[in-house]
Amino acid sequence: MSKPVLVLGGGIAGIQAALDLAEQGVDVYLVDKLPSVGGKMAQLDKTFPTLDCASCILTPKMAALLRYPNIKLIMCSEVQEVSGSAGNFLVRILRRPTYVNWDLCNGCGTCVEKCPKKVPDEFNMGLSMRKAIHIMFPQAVPRKALIDEKACIRLNPPPELKEKAKGPLCGICERVCPAKAVDFSQKPETIELNVAAIIIATGMELYDPRNIPEYGYGKYQNVFTHLEFERLVSATGPTQGEIVRRSDGRHPKRIAWIQCVGSRDVRFNSYCSAFCCMAATKEAILAKEHMPDVECTIYYMDIRAFGKGFNEFVNRAKKEFGIKYVRGKVVKIDENPSTKNLVVTYEDTASSYMKKEEHDMVVLAVAIRPSCPPIPVDLTADGFVKLRDPYLDPVSTTKDGIFVVGVVAGAKDIPDSVTEASAAAARAALIAKGYEVPVAVDGGGYLA
Amino acid sequence: MSGGIFPPTVPVIKGGKVTGSLKKLGGGDLFICYQCGSCTAICPVSEELDTSFRKAIRYAQLELEDRLLSDPLPWLCYYCGECTKTCPRDAKPSRIMDSLRRYLISKYDWTHVAGLVQSSKLYLTLANIVLFVLGLLFIYLIHGPMNQEKVDLSGFLPPSKVELMGISVGIVSLAIILGGLYRSYRFIMHDITNPARGPLSSLPTLAKYLLLQFPMNRCENKRRWIDHLLIFYGFLLLGMMTLTLFIVLTVAPNPEVFASLRNPSTPLGSAWLLLGAVASAMILYSIISSIVNRLRGKDIYYITATTHTDIAFIIVVLLITLTGIFVLAFRLLNQPILTYYSYAIHLALQPLLFLIELPFSKFSHFIYRPFIAYFALMKGMRIPNAVLKRGMGGGLL
């Protein structure tokens, strides 16, 4: 008999860990704070260094989660407290109400169509609008609707409407739902789980580039972040893959990528965010594929193309796609008020001259911040989960039975996160199965 | 990922020839720099010119002594501290620039004294004290009768002997600083056979750097520029006045004019007094402003880089100015003894300014800076505030 394992975070690392555990016959609870699994990878258009479609890799894995009878997805939920020790953890989880009975909802989307309230869509980084009742994205797993209680007219009525109204407001979704799934009476619920091991795969959030006022993010319309650009360039994104400027909706002719925005900088985060060099290279290639006459410039300090095929990828970007790499840290961005173009100031360290260059669009390689759940494990000074031994035990935290994988342990790319997930799944399964190690042939030793 | 087994960023200070000297001069954060160029890009002096401050740091990191010596970059920096605020590594580039400037001063100096006083608090303090005591001793030996009734400075210290002291100090000082200037010229032009520009056509830039203290006016904090102008013109005024006295006394002796200059009740004497007061006030204001700035730490540069040479300069100039004011005041109040003592101290302090500060320490930058900019322009480098002829790109060194 085995005890269940809790996987925290439904990104690519969490998904991989859950699938590996399930495959080994271990029960898995997969908890995510969002209504769908997929994590950050679901927002990406392509992956480096092969330019494979991110969704095409991710979606089958997401769908596979539902095929295992021993995986239970607990969405819209966050860990509150963890106690106990390896083999016997008690976990308290708070589940937010979705106001839709997911047993009844079949994801038809009728409610979404009829809902009158629009708010910025977080999945598209605010570049498009969604309804108050919504399905997170078309490929969401589970594909269920939920109500954003802050936006909903019924749940959070605007004061001026509330005064006039006699009864409850709106409620259109409740009326139109063919499955009668909408349930405004849902309350937050606490779930208690007893698990053998925990795998932390909560990933990252982006560092707020508004903390670096020199770059003018949030002030200058045509300054974007990597993830915003990924949504723009994605066929499933708000513009169906058209790269357009926020200011006038026109296609940019010159795009700049600025690396190490808040990374490798003692004023903000001193660590390297690891994947931005390759992400910028990939995005520049995608921009070239979408608009062959666009000029792409990447301002970098060091190109960290350390993985297999990475350096070749960068060389290909330079030779095949004509992407310009300029070595120098951009110190500030100024906006041309009439054209909304952006002037970047930097020292071209190859020629040793301070220069100013105008671009139509700037994409910031914003640093990542680990998003650690409230679990009693040690963290490093940077806020990442501390590893017990970075060389010989790189998926263990300082507490027995709690493992850590993916970006929350340290900045890394998708393949590395997946590798760690499989490793942690193997280690967690051992604990879950109570160390039922089969007796070795002839008692072990060596063949004489 | 830091923490645990990976130590956070630790500068590796090697004991190389250049880096070793720079470490002694306070440029210890040299190896933290990862050459991103933020300092060049944020610098208010910098344009699309030969003003890559990053490059100077690179030369130092690589121990390229020849390149450093032939590069006027540290002289184009005014230590406003913008780069230190912007540096993503907290390497304090303005501080490195300051250590580079002091490194260059010690290299230009042919007597090799500059290196000692620049890098050692002890040597600088000792040199100042010894010289001051020697000055007092000299004055004690040559002084005449101290008239108790009324102030008689010419009787106390015969002008001819003071002049002799002044001339000898001046000649030594000039010999050292001119030697230093010649050496800096050789360093900068060592690989140049045909100067890109003649000495005459480069003169306007020399004037701008010397008389207007350009391009410091571009820095964010204009107050420091004003302070520099005030102290420069204060000293210039005092220098002219000393020269006038020298002419009236020795070159074309005119005892009448000398007497009326010394007598505040004559129109010429009161004008002379006013001139001296204005010059002293200019210097005093500038020095006090610099002290206040440093204490308040308003400028990030001041927080990070007040060195013993700065402090010594401030103390010496402050003492000289104050004793000068005391001499004037006591003379007007008719306090003979106090006047004589103030005058003796005032004179004994002069060698500190002209035999330590001017040739070896902080004060030298007012001569080196404009002239090195001038040499750089002749070399063909593109520097700020210089009218450049077409097709004379400086390019890489």
C-alpha cells in the first residue's frame, strides 16, 4: 500500500512529476492556485532551441493528467499550512470558490458568451479582455468555467447599481447555463490531506519592471515584457499572432530586446534568470518569421547559451535571420512623445562608444522571482528554495520528504525543470511506497 | 543561485602592478566590474565621443599600464556619482575613476613622491607636519624685531626674505609640476608621430577646460561646478595680487605704491584690501561648501570616495585662508603680536600648498586636467566641449 504524494504547482514541472508518480502507481494530489494546469509554459508560443510549438508539447501532457484515476487535480487552491514529517505530512489547503459546480459544468462556454462584464485577461497579460465568468484559456485542463468574484456584477456589485437594485443583480450566466452549474452560494473551503511526500513545483512570478523606472515600463506604451511578447506572437494570443504596438496597433519595424532587466544587478536581483538569452533569441527569430523585414536587436551583456544546441541556435539567429547582437547594458529608455518610438541609451562595448538608438518596440527580459509556498523549508538569500546538496541531492529541500523542482529551486529552462520533476517523482515514490525495496538477487554484492 | 556552497560575488584582487597600486589608492572594487558599460552610458559628460570610462576600468583589470598612461579618460570624469548609482555590480565606478586619476598623478610625477603621499595617510600627514615645522623654523630664524606698538609686517619679516622663500618654493613646485606635465604629454603622445591637431587650434579647448571648468557644467550637481569656478578664480586673483606685489617690490621697485597698497586708508589700499577679501571669501565659500556637501553626503560620490588627499587639501586651504583673514583682521584691529603670529603661520603653511598639494596631491588636478584634455585633443581624441574638424574621428586607442 502506498500513501499519496502532494505536488504543488501545475506547471510543466508539476505535471511531469504527477505523471511520473501516477505511472508508478502512486496516488497524486496536484494543487494549483489557478483554474487550469499548464503554468507559464502554457503562455509561451514556441520553445527554444528547436522552435517547437509549446502548446503541442504541453497540451497532451495536461490532458494526460485527467486519464489517470490516481491523479486528483485540486484547482484554485493554495497551501496554508504543512505539519508532520516524511511519510506523514498533514497539509491544509484553502480552495477558493469558483461559483460554478465543476461536476455539472461541461465547458460549453455559453455563459462566457452572454456575460456582460469585461476585464483584462491575465492569461494574455492584460493585452485582451475576458468576461467575468470565463474559461482560463481554450486548452485549459480541466476545461471548466469560473467566476471572477471581483469582476462579477452579482458577487461584487458596483455601489451605484447596488443602491437602485431591489433584488440580486445580473445572474445571466445562471439563467443561460444549460447544465445549471452556476452556484453563487459557494464558499471557500478548507481541505485537509495526509500525504507521504510533497513536491514543490510552484515556479515563478515575474519581477515587476516598474521597479526600474529608467525603462519606463507601464509609462511608455511600446515597452513590453517577454511574456507579453509571447502572447502577442502566439497564434492563440490576443492578436492571433500579429506583432503590434500598444500605442497605434501598427507593426513595428525595429524591435529591441533588453536583457538582464532586474537580473544580474545588485540593486534588484543579483542572480541570472537563466533562460532570457535564449528566450530573446527565440522571440527575435519568431519576429523575423512573422515579419521578414523587421530589424531585431538584442542588447546583452553576456550571451549565456550553455545548453545543448543553444549556441548553434544563437549562431543561426545571427547568420540565418540577421539578428543583431549588441553588447552593452541599456541604462535608460526615452520615449519620443510624437511617434511613441523608444530611444535606448547604452555603451556599445565593442566600439567603446556611448550610443542612442531608436526602436519602435522594446521587449524587456524581466527577471524571475521564485514563488515559494508557506512550507517550512529553508530558503536562500535570493528567496529560492534551498537545496540540501546542489551536487548530489539537487531535488531535496532541507526537510526530509519535501522535494523541490523547477524554477522555484533556481532559474532554469523547461528541459531542466522536467528532468528534476522526474528525479523528484522517483524519490517521492520511494517514500510513498514505504521503502518497499524488493530483495536483491542473491542478497546483492558482486558476482565472484 | 547563491547561498549554501556558492559564495556571493567576491572580488578577486590580484596583486598586479596596476591593480595593486589602484587597490592602495582606493579602487578596490575593480574586479567586481563586469564591463556592461552602464557607467559610460549614464555619464552626463559622455556622448558619442572617446569617453568610454568602462574602457579605462578594463585596461586596469588587464594590467595594461601603457594604455592607461596614454589615456586621458580619468581626467574627463568629475565624480558626480551617476555611474555609482547606476552600476549593476555596485563597483562604484566613480571611485575607481578617482583612484585612476591619483594613480596617473603618481605616474606623471618624476620625483616618485606622489605615489607615496597618494597611497599613504601616514606619509602625507608626516610630509605636511615636517614641512610646516621647517617653515616655522625658517621664519623664526629670519624674523626681525616685533614692533609691539603698531603692526609693522615689513619689519617683522623683511619682504625681500619672504620673497626669496616664495621664489625658491615656486621654482621647486614649478619644476616638479612642469616635469609632470611633460611626462603626461609623452605618455599620451608616445605612439603618435603626427599630432592630429596643432597646439594653437587646440587652445580654445584648453581655455574652456581651465577657465570655465568645462565639461563639469554638464554634471547634475551644478553646485560643484560653481565651487570649482570659485576656488579657481579665488586662487587666480590671489596669484595675480602676489605677482603685483612681486613686481612693485623687485621687478620694478616702487616703494610708494607698495606702501599705499599696504595702507588701507588710501584708496588704492582699500581697493587692495577689498580684492583680497573677495578672493579669500571665494575660496572659503568653496571649501566650506565642499565640506558641507561631504558631510551631508548629498552626492553619492562624496559618500564613497572622500580620501585622505581630499581631507588634507581641505585642511591646508582652510587653514591658509583663515590665517590670511586673521592677518588682515588683526592688522585692522591693530593687534601687532596676533598679527605676527598669524602671518608666521600663514607663511609657514604656504609650502604645504605649493610643495605637496600642487605637485603631488589633490591640487595638481587643476593643472593636469585642462592640459591633458589639450594633449588628448592634439592626439586626435574626441573629447567633450571641443570643436572637432570633419573626419577626425578618434576611434579606438
